[in-house]
Amino acid sequence: MFYLLSAIIIGFAVLSVTSSKLYRATMYLLFVLIAVSGLYFMLEYNFMGAVQLSVYAGGIMVLFIYAVMMTDKIGEPMRSISNKRKILPVVVTIGTAALAIYAIYSYQGIAATKEATVTTVEQIGSKLLTYEAGGFVLPFEVISILLLAAMIGAIVIAKAKKLVNQEKN
Amino acid sequence: MIEGVSLFEIMSLTTILFFIGIYGFLTRTNLIAMLMSLELMVNAEAINFVAINKYLSPAVLQGQVFSLFIIALAAAETALALAIILHLYRLTTTIDVKEVEELKY
């Protein structure tokens, strides 16, 4: 099952970065995100799998699809760089990935546990809201302010046409 | 942990996913496509956090909470970046990085 998910993730990720039609690339990215959430479910971290499905495969993909529909001429292939100029990125990424995987496999100091642990929502919730050592209440609050700022910023930027006109006047 | 799958295999998967993202970031010229490659990289990071936490020290939840924060940050970043891209498209009617040079000079 893990290998099936890995094959789906890698195959659709490659399709997503090489497809010449932007809308299809978005759909391939959606498959990658769903397979990643399957990986979280396999790792017994069900809350993260649900968050991945709802936030990524739900929210962010809808944003992407709206952006693609508003900016792209659907069906027309994107402008891409020539095949000759793709040789260097291919060589560099494959070489660096091979080096990184070699470094991972040559590291001996990992003592992995054998016990399967299920992370429950209660554990995550109490970890996020505890004041004691190792609690995450401060980052939790900061990220809520960040999300509010991002929301206001997105609204202001999306409305910026009027603001620009006012500045010109 | 996953039965019969070692940490090395999961980390190989995330490494490959990360470098596919880097390849896309290097070769794409469309801003939305570049942002999608970025999402691939962020996803690889989040899987790495969860997998290492699950395999090495399942008693502490640090890595799993970090991956939640990563998703929240990625959502905020994507929303802002797409708002900027839409505004750029309204100004210049293109989102190709070769042709957008408003900030260049």
C-alpha cells in the first residue's frame, strides 16, 4: 500500500511539473495532495490526514483552480523554456537528489522504534493549548494573528485597483 | 510507523518529491505553476516532520504539531501569493516571469 501511494505521489508530481497545460497540472497536483493525505492516514496521524484533505485538497486547490481560471487561457499550452535549457535543471536535481538519498542511507545512528502509535485529536489539542514546557500556545496564537493578517492582506491586494486609482488622483 | 516500511524509504520518497518541486521551480515560467512546485516542496517537508517524529520518538508530539503549523503557513502564503498574482495579471495581463518586470528597475 505504501509503495502504491509512493508511485502515485511521484508519478503525478512529475506529471504536475512537466504538463504543458496549467489546468491539468493543477489536477495532477490535487492527486498528489490526496495521496499525501493517504500517507498521513497510514502513519496513524488521522487528524493531519483530515487537515491535509480539507485545507490542501479542499481550500488551497479551490484557490488554485480559481486563479488558473481567471488568468489562463484553458487548453492552450503554456510557454515553456526550450528543451536544451531543461538539461541543466534535470542533471542538477537528479544529482542532488541522489546525493541526498545516499547521505540518508549512509547515516547509521537512527534507532527507530517498532511500536505503532496512534496520535489522537485530544493529544494534539492539549499540546497546542498547554502553557507548560513543550506547549505550543504562543505559536498557536501567533499563527491566528498571521492568518488574520494574510486574510486582510489578500482582500486589500485583490481590491487594490481602486486604491491605485485614488493614489493617481 | 508503517508496518514493514523503514524511515529510509519514507525519507527517500520525500527527498524525491522535494527535488521534483525544485525541478518544477527551476523550469516553469508561469507564476502559478511555480507556486504549485512550491506546494510540492512544502508537502515533502511536512511528511518528513511527521515521519521522523513517528519513527524516532513517538512520545513527543513536536514534529506533528510543526507539520500542522506548516500547513497553516502554506495556506496563508498561497492565499497572499495568488492575490498578488491576480493583481499582477490585472495590471499586465500576463503572469509569465519572463515578461513581468515591474520591480526590475
